[in-house]
Amino acid sequence: MAKGISRRVWAAALVLFCIMILFIVRLAWLQLLPWSSQAAVHAAVNRGGWQRLSVIQRQRNLVLDSGRGDFVDRYGQAITGETYSAAAFFPVRPDARGGEGAVRQLAVLLGVSHEQLQSYWDAVREPVFWTAGDGKLPLRLKAEQAEAIERLGLNGVSVLPYRNRYVSGFEAKHMIGFTSQHPEWLTANHSKELASGKRKLNEQVGGAGLEKSLDKLLHGIGATSVSYFIDGRNAPVHGLDYRITQPGNNYYPLKVQTTIDLILQNKLEAYADEQGLKEGAIVVLDADNADVIAMVSRPKLKPGQFESSDGSEWSNHALTAVAPGSIFKLVTAAAAMEAGVVSRKEKFHCNGEYGKYGLSCWKEGGHGTITLQEGLAQSCNIVFATIAERMRAAELQRVAYALGIGRKAGWHRDKPFGPFRRPLRLLEEEEQGQLFAGVDRGATGGVSQQALAAVDGGVMAQSGIGQRDVRMSPLQAANLIVTLLHEGRVMEPRLVSEIRYANGQRMVKLPAQRAQGGRVRIHAGTAHALLRGMREVVDHGTGRSIRHGVWTVAGKSGTAQTERAGIPLNHQWFTGYGPVKSPRYAVAVLAANRTPGSPHQATKLFRGVMDIAAHNEKEMKR
């Protein structure tokens, strides 16, 4: 009995041994199959040994999806990320591709000649997608094209899902930014991840906007790629075919929910181009919490292209601080009322000339006798130069800072925050602006008292009308309106409300928040007086041309003198809110570097933006 069992055990062991030998022989056969002779094998060994042979039979990888996180708008509509079918080509030698007839049919399906296709395929050294006419993106295949290509059964070409970063018809948006290769930055900032293989020098990283500020999270945990196995003679290894490799983590890629209304954003971009806005910005904030609803910057952002000599299309003009002109009179009026150097019923006389500093009113002959509130409606330079000279520089600086001017406005955290584990600022490119040259509040709000004391009457008069060294961004201008609507409480405009994992679970919430470090606040009565003044601007003042529209609006116009390469130019501004009875949006428009004497484009654009926003609200309610 024992001998019978022993024989069966030995027999089973022998069978298993034979199976293992067969597997070893099979692997050896696959490894040596590509070689036509022993001489070739020996030559390969002499050139690098069996380690070199091990990579001759190799897999060719093609990235289908980088794994980078995507952006959606406030309603969940995709801003980035779309998947479509594309034709992938692998470096397979001509005689291993398939029948000549099938190759000719493929050429027809791709809309090229047989010769063009053959030439293209012969030049392929690494896996590539068949690109569209511009050579940038893989050609989007229609369903019938994709099915027909698959039926051809050719080796080395396949229809695969391609994940496009920017959706069809998407125009690059400055606040979203762009991605690009930046090996120097990766080396300087992610050397450990590069060494461990978690990141690669040729990967795409955020170059501007949210793509840059959120890059660490957006990067994800790895790409999805397809492997196609070929032998040393570029022939397919049958039986292995394709293999999809992807990160085994249900939490990635992440999804970033922005505060943007994508439909309104796209409408305003089209409107700005239709109206010929060459350089400038449009900012639309939610009047309730200062969320950024839309942010348009011109010239257009074209990643990888420079069309201007100074690269100005790369700048987000919504975040760039320039001379504000008369919209700054809102700040000057607030400071004068807070300092008690003017009463609302006080009367001023404007004959068109201030009488010193070479300063005059924009209206030839002047406005005659005028009150402060009417001076705001008519944007009288004489009134505001007068009240500015009555104040000390520190008083104007204090109130400007209390209104969010002279400091960065965008949402941020100064201490390590959530999964970022570091301080976070959503709008890294934002400029803080200034009131007086050489007086720096910085991140802590500190000022040089000595520099402030040195500010003379001429500087105060010119600063009071938004000229001289005063600088302000469209984002700050729009947020100033939100601050007045909130009776002096300064909010921080945010672009992102939350970030979620791929499975829908929330990773982190970025709450709407008050400005940090701003304890000083103007009185509610001051804010109400300025809001009334803005209503009069549109009712019968410098903004009366936009009195009629879908919504009744209020605001303040401005024109600031500047120059470029010695040529005099104007920055045209309009900032305000609407509808007046129940404010929904605060809007700032900048038409930068306009020819002096040209129509006030910013005022016209403001009216159009408000009308588009009103119609968009109605459509959303249907």
C-alpha cells in the first residue's frame, strides 16, 4: 500500500516537473525567436550581454491619460478633461502590419494617400497618435471611423481612448492657466520624487493660474498607458498584444470645483472679442460672498505661443495692478469722510483749473459750484484733489487698506492648510498694487511712517484722483464694490470651493471667508453714501450713457493717463454693481492702453456684461 502511494507521488512530481520544463522552453523560445541566427545572438551578447537581449523583445508604451486632476465649474460642468477615440500607431515593420489592401483602406479612413500613410508609419520610432491637421492633438475619430479601423485587423494600429486636457472649443483661460514641461522647476522643487520615480522630468506641470497653485494635488499618482509588445525586428509578439497599465487607486484623479459659471464666462469672452477689447480685463464677483463668477483677460492666452513682443498675453490683466484713475475717487471720498475733513453738504467751486501742480479738471470750464456727492457723480478732479490735500497720507493709506486696496485680494491661507501642508494662495500671480511709491504695507500691513510723512500736497492731490503712483487691479476694483455692499466688510474672492476625490468623496472645502488681518473698517454710513453716489453716476453723471438696460445698475467710471514707449495712452475703467435694488454681481472692467480721445470702451462693456449676466440668470431659472 505504501509503495503504491509512493509511486503516485513520484508520478505527480514528474508531471509537474515536465510542465515547468515546458514553460521554461516556451519562455526561451519567445526570447530567442526574433533572431535569425546564432551569429546575431552572439553579436548581441558581445554588444551588451543577455541584459541587452532582455530589452530587445520589448513593450512600446503610449500614454492615454496623464492622470492629472480636472476642473469643473460651479454647476459641475467640465472645464478640463474629455475622452475621445483616436488612432494609435506603433513602430511595426511594413511586412508585419497586414494586407496591402487593409493599409490602403486605413489611408482612406484617415483622409490621406496610401503613400503619405506609408511614409508616416515608416518614420514612427515610438508609439504615437495620428494627429489632426494642426499636428497638436490626436485626430478625433467618429464612431464609424473607429469601428472600420478596428475591423481592418492591422498590426501596429489600434483605436484607443485619448484623454484630452482641454475640452473641444475650449479657449485657454488665464485663471485656469496651462501646463507645460518644466524640468528645471521639477529638479529644484521635486528632486526626491524624481529620484524615486514618482515624477518624471518630461511630465506636464502647472505653468500659471490654478494649474500652478494646485499643481501638487492635480499631479495625481500616475498615468494610464497602453503597452504594445514587439520583438527585436519590430514585429508584434502574438499572444501578448496590448496591456493597459493604470494606477490602482479609486481616489484619483481629483476633481476641483471652481466658482466659475462656465456658460457666463464663455459668453463674456465672446462679447469682449466682439467689442474689440484688445487689452484689459472683466471681473464678475458674486455680490453676496465675492466668489469669482467670471474672469476674462485679453490678449488671449495661447500656451506655447508668443504673439506680442513683450509676452503680454501671458499676463492675467485681471490681477495686474495699473493706474485706476477716477474709480479711486471712491476710496478718496471714503477716507475724507472717515477722517472728518469733509461734509456731504459742503460745496466746492470748480472752474476747470486747480491752480497748482499742473492739475486741471477733465471738463473744460469746470463744473461750477458742486457738492461732494455731485462731485462723485460728475467725477470732478478739483473736488477730489481738494479733499485729498486736507488729509494726511496715513489717513488715506489707512482707509484704502481697510477697503482692500494696496494688498492682495484673492483667497489664501497664511498657514499650512489641509492636504496642501503649506500656505496656499489660489491666485499666485496677483499683484497687490500700491498708493505711494516707497511705502510698502507688505504681508503684515506694516508701513514706513517716515515715507508717509514725506508725502507732500502735490502727491496727495494727484493720488486723490487715482494718478501718480496709485495702482489697483480689476479684481481689487470689483472687490471694492462688494466691500461697500457689505458696509465695509472685506471678503476674499475665491476661485475654488472644494476638491473631491474621483469617487465623489470630498477631500477639502475652501470656505468663503473675510479678508485676514483687516481689523480696521469704514462706517456703514460711509459705504451707503458711496453707493448712493454710484447710483447718481449712472442716473445723470459720467455713466448716464448706460442708464438703460435689463437691470438698473450703479457704478463709477475712470480714465487714467499712462504711456508706453513714450506714447501717451489711457486706461479706461468702470466698476459697479447690479441690479441696484437687489445686487447680484459686482463687476470691474478695464480697457487698457487706449488711444486718448477714443470712446470710453469700459463703460460700454460694463453695460453689456450686466445685460448678458441678467439674461443668463433668466435662462438658468427656466
